[in-house]
Amino acid sequence: MAPDRPLPEFWYPLARILLVLKALLAATAPEAFASIAAHVHRELRYAGAFLRRYLLALARQLVLPPPRPRAAAPDGPAPPRERGRARSAPFSLAELPPARRPPGPGHAPYPDDYVNWAIALSRAETLLAALQRPLPLARRLARQLARGAAPVLRDLAVPAFVLRTLPPALDALLMRLDQIARPDAWAGLDPDSG
């Protein structure tokens, strides 16, 4: 097992999904995106939920070093620090609250096909970049867990209208990963654990 691909039984299927999505988007003309928009957005929601659970499963396996002691604060006021560019996380580790209603056929976030295509391609690239280097994100999650901050994952990984479109193998893979990532939520539900 390569050190940058821990839990390969989950890493490789997700990498295949994301690579296929990215290739599909790269081969699709933005003006023709409307015909596949609903399918692509469903796949991106599934892949994002899968990746978040993958990172949480990794975080639960990491053993963090003890925190470094902090230096004592100086007696006087601290000199003002120069602020750099605000950093934003490229991939949100928390899931957004579920949408109020499932999108209808052909629904996409914006009316412009080019904008929808660009957003979908950007999301696929962001997910792929997070998957290519999962350990820094998993460490960040592990530190959050060590501080007692629970990761914000919904009980249902993806909405029912997305689950209905998943092949049984992907649904089973997502459930198994969710079971590893959130063992407390699955306590008493797994017939093999009794």
C-alpha cells in the first residue's frame, strides 16, 4: 500500500469515479452540458460525501503527536501582525445542510450552461486534488476530533434522490465507509458486530 493512498479499497474506486467525471466534463462542450448536468451534479454530491467519509475514516486511524507547548505571552502588547491573504479551505470537511427540495430533471445551480459546466469541472478538480493528498486533510480532521469538535456529517450521506440512482455496489461501498468513519452512529445496527 502506497503511503499516500491509505485505505486503498476506498481510495481507488473514488479516484476512478472522479477521473471519469473529470474526463466527461473535459470532453463535453459547455453549451451541451445541460443534457448531462443533473447526472454530473448527482455524481459530484456522491463523490463529495464519499470523500468526506474517507477522510474521517483516515482521521480516526491517525495517532497525533502530543500538542507542542505554547510559548508564554509577552507582558506588553503584541506588535501588530501583517495580515496575508485570507486562506480558505479548498475542500469543506463539513457537509452542507440538505436542500429543501430535490432538484427536478435538468436542474442545475445556475441558468447558464457555461457557468454550470465550469462549476462542475472546478468541483471535480477540487475533489480530485483533495483525494490526491488526503493525509493533510485527515490530520486536520484528527486535530478537530482531538479537540472534541465533531465533524459535521449528515446521517444520510446523500439525499434519497441521489441514492436511488447509485448502483448497488457503490451504495454498499458508501455504507461500509460510513460505518468505518462513524462507528458510533452504526453501533448496534451492524449484524456482524454483535
